[in-house]
Amino acid sequence: MALIRKPAHTLGQAAIAPTPVAANPDSETPAEGPEVAATKPEPSHSASGSIDELLTPKQTARLLGVGVGLLRSWRQAGTGPKCVSFSERLTRYRREDVAAFVTARTVGGV
């Protein structure tokens, strides 16, 4: 089985994933077997959200229509959307927390 390096841009997925190789070099059909069936990783889920739903501060700021600096100020003051802080320099936002932040600040309407 050949290994192809893939980007590890999402947490919980390996940087190297096995890729099926054709059983017959002249055939384009991948070899069948238990190792081929198990190559697709299962999605990672936490208790309150999916890892796939984490947004960077830049993505979150763009979604809210504000600057990254304002988002940082809100985070430091404790008035912005809930965030996941992995370290002082690595912060992410769950999409559902950003939506709840917007909903909580919605005024007016019928």
C-alpha cells in the first residue's frame, strides 16, 4: 500500500494516510480488502461540537463583519462569542457559538 502525504489542516486526522493501490498495475480499479475499507477516517466529535466546525479568528471576524482586532478586544473583555483557547496564541471559535452570539444581540423586528 502506498503512502501519500496529505495536509494535516484539521485536528484529529493523520498527516499521512494510506491510499489504495491497484491490484493489477494495468488496472485502475483499487485493490479490495480490509485495509482499503478502513482508509476513510471517522469524523471527530467533542461533547459540545465537531472539530470540523472550528473557525479561525480571521474567519470569525469575516463572518461577523468586524476586524480581527475588535474580535480580540471582545475576547479579552469577555464580551465576544465563546472561544476555544488551546494556548495563548491559538484560539478558535465554534460556529454554533458565533451564531448564538449573534442571536443574543439581535434586537427589534416583529
